[in-house]
Amino acid sequence: MLRHGVVGAVAVLAASAGVGALAPGAGAAPTVGIHVDAGTSLGTVPSSGVGLNTGFGDEHMGTAKVTSLMKAAGVRQLRYPGGSGADEYHWKTHTSGDGTGWIPSNTDFDSFMATAKKVGAQPILTANYGSGTPQEAADWVKYANVDKGYGVKYWEIGNEVYGNGHYGDGKGWETDNHADKSPKEYGKNLVAYSKAMKAVDPKVKIGAVLTTPGFWPDKEKAPGDSADWNNTVLSIAGSSIDFVIVHWYPGGKTTADLLNTPSRIAGVRSSLRSLIAKYTGSRAASVEIAVTENGAVGSPAQTSQAAALFAPDTYMTWFEQGATHVDWWNLHNGTDQAPTTVHGQTDYQDGGVLSAGTCAGGKCEPPRDTPFPTYWGIRSLTALAKPGDTMVKSSSRNSSVAVHAVRSSNGGLNVMLINKSPQSAAQVSLSYAGFTPAAGAVTTVSYAKGDTALTTAKRGTAGAQKLPPYSITTLQLKPASGTAGADQPTPAPTPTAVTPVVSAPGTTGTRAQGEIGAPVGQPTPSSTSGDLASTGASNAVTYSALGGLLVIAAGGVLVLRGRRRRGLHGK
């Protein structure tokens, strides 16, 4: 179930003219100019950048089918124990909250680590801040890295701690049992967590929960505060952390809104870099940015094609802006909302990349573990890059076509083109600097609306391509004979900071976890796979009543528990 779901509101938008209004009319369109500067560098593809959220309520995350699907999609990081549930989860006893709720026995920490090993993914763990202690977290580090030798490097301190009720009407969505819920208290405790955990293993990296710049409650001050969340936390704990954490749910009233949101990432990154520089001094360059939750929640599209297009675009944009980790919400999620129709395609309003097999409004999702289009959107990244490949500058003369380009370690150049129009094909004309492509037809790997696999074909040339509506097409270009050695990329300066811009425990969802017991689905066709590139609002505050539903499966009975929250992540 969705912890991020806007009950009713998104469904209304998706079923109304809010979706249809964004669709441009079919017909001839001017050629879109694309330019790729292969001699530049935006940095290398992170080794564990492309991640997924997993939860202690997901009893199917470690099955052979699911781990195989994750590995084929190039997933290199898994986040655990998941969302808001992390702030109620006690790792040692594998219990949540008061310990009376049912939790699958096969989702404890060691089972999760076995799953991560099967996938070939690095773990990122969220220590329990809401109902835990620094000692509990330090004991976890000792068990993981000293006793078991897992070598877990990245540790978040809490989930969305700013959602503890300190802002707004005092009714937050995040568990926080501290008497003082202010950013000052979180900063002080963050220092204590870091000290205790690094005393056990000095090599661990500690992450601070920040509000996403430009999204509620960024810039807010509650009574008694002298500064906002980010400035307060970093002013206290800046010397004790190794990375900062934001969540990216840009939302949008229409699918076009969603697909345009990656353009805002550069401004968010600049704001974060300014804060990091202000409070971490000479260490600023080594302090990483991790986007540990990312998804299309809050927009009309959750599982349909627009969300699939959004996924690789937002991953790559974040990587190009220097983020080291981006984790999609969620592996399995489920939903309590009836399906909607978005551009002629059923959207199950489910934040997971694989079906949880749940039913709502008298209609059911596809069989469990059926990949949604979002899965294929993420898997499309495997055609673009591998860890260590060099991201290069690229540009499009029309925002209806997004582009990302990567110089591969073998001297080739891969170019991903995303046609955001739901109705119209796009004719593109490509030009290059620092790279001379071989003549003739090129290998393309594509994912179009209605596909159930990636399709590899010889199509078009390096200079001209026709992109189907609502599609992802990656060109895999070889250098012209005799040119590879002369066209190696040269590093470009890192972008400097600019003026800032504006899950509860259990099974399935609650933007916290897992997956509900449902019939096992049949395998779906698979095509191109491979190693992934571990990859790339108004100013008025608005509040939405969001229904965070916890689902606990016991003896075939589903028990729903509601949790209210304020302010979808965007304004």
C-alpha cells in the first residue's frame, strides 16, 4: 500500500481531462536537434548508483524470480528495512513497534543480506531513529561488520524525520518518540549516533536526513526554531556526517508535469551543495548526495508508460548532477486505490516496479512479480552504461525529447533518447563533437508503450532516428575506423553551486514495505539485459491529507491501519 498515495486525488486527475489535456495533437512535427559533446565529462557512472527500496514486510524479495529480475535490471543497491517502517524496526529481534504485528520470518537482516548478495547489490541501511537508540544502531554495525563481516558502508539515521509532526499541525507520518522533535534535537542525536557507530567501525558512512530544497517543509520554522531544518541540522552535525539524504517525489497534476520535473534537479543539487559547503568546510567535496527514495508518486502515472519514461531520465539527471545513489520506491508496494486509465493504458496506482498482485475497487493487478513499465524503464539503463563509464554533455533543442549520453569503456558512445509525447513520433537529428560514429545502421535498444521487454534492433543511423511515441531508445554507437584513440573524453570542471531554488511496518507498501500474499505469477518474457550502469512548484505551501495504509497479512486476512501525513513531498 502507498504511504505516499494521495487517496482519491490522483485517481480523479488520472481519469479526468488533467491527463488528456497534456497530450499534443498527432501529426507532423519539426525535427528535434540533438547534440552530444563526447569529449566532455560529467563524471563516471556510480558503482552502486541504481537502487531499489526493499522492506521487512516483503516476504518475496529474496525469491529466485525476483532476485533474477533485479539483477537483470542492473540494480546495484538495495535499501533496507524500508521507508517509515525503519523508524519502528528493531533489527536484533526482527520486530516492529510494540512487537505484536506479524512480520515475515524470512525478511530479517541476514535474509536481506542474502538477497543483496544474490542480486550483486550494495546495502544501504536505515537505522531506527524514531524508536531506537544510538546503542541499538552501534550494535547493528558491530553485528553487520565485525561479527558477520558484511562490510555495510552506508547508514542513514532515520527516514523522513522532519515528518515527525514538528511542522504543521503536529500530526506527522513519521514515528519519533523523542520528547523534543525539533531539528536541533535531531542534529544532537545525529552526532551521538555517528559517534557510537564509528566507534565500532570507523569506515562506515553516516547520512543526515534533509528536507528536499523547494519541497515542504523546506524553509519552514516552527515556534521556537531559530532556523529551518537543513540549516539547523547541518550546523550541529556537519562534521559528523558523510552524506546527505533527500527524497525525490516531484509529482505533478499531469503526466507532462511529471516528465518535465528532471529539469529541476540541477537547482536542488545546487542548493544542497551550498548547504554542504557552508557547514562541512574542507570536507565538502567528499560529502555525498544520496536520493534514497525516488518515484512518480503524487502524479497521475504510477505504473504506466509516463512513469517508465520518468525513471531513467531522473536517475541519469541525478547522476549527472553528482548524486552517488538513487533508490526507486519500491520493489513491491501494492495499492488500496482502484486502477485508472492514463493515455489508454491501465495504471494500477502502485509505486512498486513489480506487481504485488493486490486488488482494489474490484479490480486486480497482474499476477505477482509481473514487471510494470517502470521496471523496464529502469532496466533500459543497462543499455546505456556500465559502472565507471563516463557521462558526457548532451542537449536537446526541444524539451519533448530528453537525452543522456555515456562514453563506454570500450570507446563507444551510447545515447538514450526519451520521446515524451504520448501520441506523436519524434524525428531527431543528431550531431556529435569529440566522437565520429561509424557509418551505417546502428544498434538500438528500445522500450515503447505496450512492450513487455526491451527490443534490440538495427535501426536508423547515428545522425537520424525516428522515435515512437512515449518511448525510450538507446543508440549504441561504434567509433569510425581510426578515430577511437583520438577521441578520449577529457574531464570537465564539477558544476559550482548557484543560488538555491526553490512507511509503517508490515507487508506491502505504506511506502514502507513489502508485498501482500497473492498468487504467484507466471514468468514474463525477457529480452535484452546486462550489467547496469549503476546509474543517472509553486512557492505556496499546500497540504494534502494522505492516507498511509499499513497492511499486515496473517492467515489470509488483511488488516489495514491508517496513518495521516501532511504535505506530499512537493509543494
